[in-house]
Amino acid sequence: MGFSAEGKRYLLPEEALYLMECGSLQVFYEDLALSIQDAYEIFLSSETVSLHQYQVFGHLKRLGYVVHRFDPSSLPSRYAQQLNLPQSGKNAGNQLKRKHDVSLTSTSAPSLSKTLVPTTDTMSADEHMKDESVDESVAMTSSESTADESSTTDSAVMVEPRKWWTSDIIEDKGSNHRNCSRSGWDFSSILFPDLGSKENLSGSLASPDPSLLPGALAVGVCDVASWRSKINQRKVKGSPEHRRRGVDNQRQGWHGKKDEEVQSCKNWTEFNDLMARHQHRRQDEQAEHLWNREVTPLHDPSQPLPTRELLDICSVIKPTCLLEGASRLKPAHEWRISFVVYQPDTASEFKKSKPRKPYTHVCVCGFDGPVPELQTVKLLTSQSGDVPVVFAVVDHGDVSFYTMKDFELPTDVFL
Amino acid sequence: MEEAKEEEVSSSAVGLSLCDSVPLLWRMEDIKKFRSMGLVGSLVGALPRAPRQNGRMGRPLLLLPEEERLLSEKQAAAALPVANQRAEGVEELRQKVEQYEAHLQQSYEEQSALALEDRKAAMLRAMTSSNTHTQSSEDAWKHRLETLDQNFSFPQSAMAVQLSTARAGLTYYPQDRAFLQADWPTRQRDGPRCDARYRVFRDLKGRGFYLTSAGKFGGDFLVYPGDPLRFHAHFIAVCLDLEESMCLLDVLAVARLGSNVKKTVLLCSSVKDGTVVYTSLQWSGMA
């Protein structure tokens, strides 16, 4: 308790008042002992420690916790977190693993992501996925539609400090691309032989164009007769009923001219278009009235849409996590963290010079006052680092503790 | 006659002290008087006999804003001035210090006498309970008793010092308190919501209920049929404006809460003519 300054020991007013109430301390002012009433009136005021704050302090101290005043400068700044200076306690051991401990809410990231999108490749994305499992102080943006953005953001942020090893990878890929574009292969003109076609090809393949082959490779004629014999060229027989009907199951409803339309399709693209047109026709007949009114359906089922985006359209509340966007908020005066609380069981080992990781940060407010807004909660959470923030609400002598936790609604998406 | 009248006047006043612009009651007489008026308040200090627990608290007593307002309306509140020692002269201060030190010295002497008695009694017990009753051992004991009288010293650091909870002062004299009676500053807590709450409070108080704050139960007041130390609360009072429309989800939430804690929820609104209408919510089944 207390602190030392200029060679003397000092006590903070709330600590002094607590010790007085416990009967362990007597405070003298002008040679007269102060009564507890005097101490309450002198020590507690809105400038120093308010009555609400003292009530919370006393409550926690009586339960046995170690309670100190919160000092915002004691937390490592964002830059220090990025540098990942060795901290006391458990973080020192994990230093090797935490190479990629970069806070995901840095504001410079979005601007970088735009330029780096074209070169985002599978390699860096894989590394990003691996890192996130290791990263503890993660703020995953839960809105699925920005998942791509966030991954590019992450890779963008991570490129900065990790330049010397990611740049090799990016350069390699880039060189590959450059190689390809230089030779200018036109895959539409290169024909791959179809060994499974029913038409009778010759049993041997001619040697390919030497310009397609690397270096001075010469390939002779290839005998593929043995391969072709291994391919199952048997006609697939359906069930007896299937054979009886003599039509495909899929084409059950298709009679008459539709059959001719299908037969007139020359390739798969045309067939898909035909199917789409038929779908639309059917749907439009059924549900046209839905689209005529003011309130239209959120989504036309005939349009293909990935399930994630569909879930986003259906969602009522836009999800957000506590640390998202918190760095842009300006600190408000009325909501601030008052105390930092440490666990009681280490009181005997507690050292003021090297305190353990704090248990919670406490923000005191009254029951009559307003409920903290999302903005306030975000601000306080970002101010307190990776320590949870607890709101201690005082209601005429009763103290209740509330905390806000991140929660992600489960979205079952099977890809 | 005048003394009697002043005592009557003073006996109806409750002395309030402001701490961080919050009124607190410190003296036992004030708290007893307060309780006898049917007002409860809540204790927020540490209990001197068991200071490291949160179950039972001690003085000071914190007032609800409605209780404070009721007191000031009944002219039963007296504001006690803050002790400002600097305002007093040096002479008065010196007198006070002398008084305090004299009091300490007297207490020290009493305590040392008591400590000596304790030691003697312990020795006598030890003497009488020991088995050997030889003459030499009895002589040894007597010798020890005598030396005890001469050599006993009660160290100053072992003295028990009383830390008074309430401030002793001249303002507790009846005439001063009567003088201060009209002086209670009502805190700036006006607003339709505060007025609504106060009217409901006053009405329920008038019907003989005891009221405390109900923040933890999601309402405005907890209504007890008698003293809270003897009864459980029967109602949770939620104060609303008559014209105010309440969202159905809020009604559901408060009804659920009430049924879970086995209390009836009272929706209270004050009508323009001064009366208060109540609607009670009780969870009942489909039968």
C-alpha cells in the first residue's frame, strides 16, 4: 500500500481511510486525531476519490484483493506491443512464438491493403492462418464479408515488419508470373488429347510441338493403346426401370420441344444457360407477386450467392468485436478506468516493483447514471490492453460487477 | 420550558453531513431517529468489530434521495457544518489538543490499572491451581505479587485507543441544531423522473411500507410490509409516467424477473391530482 517519495512513505487517501476503518491506523491533523467522519469528509471528494469509488475500493479490499490506482502509462503502448519487448512474467517464455504479435486494429493497415491485394497469394495467406492460431490477443473481425479484407489487412501489416523473408516469396511468384507472360502460352490453342472419347483415335499419340517442351527434350510417338484398354469404356447401365423408361431421371419433366432444345445445345455453357432460363421462367410464374410490392424479398434465390453472404444479408445486427475501431475513439473524461485489481492469493508474494499480471481493471459508475455505450466499452477495452474491464456499479451501498465479453454467433457454413 | 421545547425541536431533527455532496448519517441517535420515522437507508461503512467483511456493514448511513427530500419536507433535517479547524482560533485549537491529551492520559491510567488487576488475578489463579502447597512455593508467589505491584509498567504502545466514528462537536447541542434546521439545501435533483419517484415513495410510505433501493432487482424500490430486518420484500416498484408507453419486451423482462425472485412487480404512476395508481404483474399459468 502507499508509495514512497522523497524518502517518506505516503498513503493514498482511499488506502488511509480503509486502514482507519479497519482500526489499524490513526491520522492526526494539527495534533488532533481525525474521526472517521472527518476522514470521509476530508479525503473523499470528486477531485480525489469519490464516494462511489471508495465504496468499490473498500468492498474489494475487504474481500482480499490487492487494489491499486490505475495508471494509464503503465500499460505498454501500441508501438511497444508491436516491438514485443520482453515483458515480465509469462510472456518472456513465449517470445519465439510471438513473432507475429501485431495488433490487428492499426489504422494504417487499410490503406496498405489496397495496394497489396494483387500480390496476395496462397503462401502468405497460409502463414497468416497459422499465425492466428498462435496469437493470443486476437481481435477477429467476425463479419464474414470482410474476412477477405482482414486477411489482406493482416498480410499487409505483417509484410512491413517481416519484409526480409516474405519478399523472397513474393518475388519468386512474381518471377513465375513474369516467365509465363513472357512466353505467352495460349492454352486455348494447345489441345490436350482426349483418350476417353468414344471416337476411335489412333492407338498412338503424335509427338507434341517442340516449342512447348522445355530445353532440348525430344519426345517420340507415344503408344496409348494399353492405356485406352484400361479406361472403362463400358456404357453405364441404369436400373431396369430407368432403362424401361428410356429417359434420364433428370430429364423426366422434359418432353417435346424442350428435348429438342437440349439437343440443340452444343456445349455445356449453352446447356447451363438453357437451364437457367427455364428456372427463371418457372420461378417468375410462381413468385412474381413478391417482387411487385414495397417490401421485396432480401434475395432472389435464382441468383447464386455463397452461403456466407446470404447469412450476412439475413443478419439483423451488424456484428462487431470490442476492439474493432477502438483506436479511432477519443477518450472521454467521465468514463475511465479507476483501479487495477490483482488476485488475492498472491498477496504475500506481491511485489510493487514487479507486479503480476492484473486480474481486472475496474471502472466505477453509479446505477443512476447512464449505461455505457458501445463506444465507451470499446474505448475502455482498448485502453486496458489484454486485461478484462469490469464495471462496478454502485447502488446505494450495494456493489454489482458487470463485464462485457466478446461473443460470436455461430454460423454453420459448410463449404 | 424553553429547554423542553428546544429538546422537542431538536429531537425531531436528524443531523446530516455532506460527504462528496452525498448526505450521510453518522451519530447513533440520528440513525435511531431516522429508523423510528420508518426510513431505512443503507449502511456503507466498515463494521468496527468485523471490518474485513462485506456482509454486515457499519456507519455511516447513506440516504436515498427520496428519503432526503422527505426529511426536508418534514423539516426534520439539519445540516451539520463541516469541521473546519482552520477557521477556529489558535487558542481554541490548543484547548482542544490539551483536552485530547488529558483524555488520553486518563484513559492510559485506567487501562494500566485494569491491566495490573488482570495480571494479579492470573497469578492468583496460577497459585491456587498449582498442586504443590509447600511453604516455600507460597512464599515465592507472595514475593512475586509484591514485586509485580512495584515493577509493573504498562507500555504506552499497548494502550487501546478509541477511534471515534462520528465527529464530536459543539454542533450537537440542541440550540445549534434547531438553528440549522431550516438550512438544509435540497440537492439539484429535479426532473420528471425524480418527481415521479418521489411521489410514489411518499405515497407508499404513507401506507406504512418500508422502502429501499432496488437497483439489483431491476426496479426503483423494494417494498417491505414492515421493517426490512424482519420481513422479505413483497413488491418491486417500478415508477413510470402515466403517459409513457412501455415496450412489451421490457414488461416481459420485469415480469420474468419478478417471478424468478418471488416478488410481485408493481408498476406505479402518479396521477395529476396527486394520487398514485398501481398495476401489479404476476406470472400465472394458462389455466
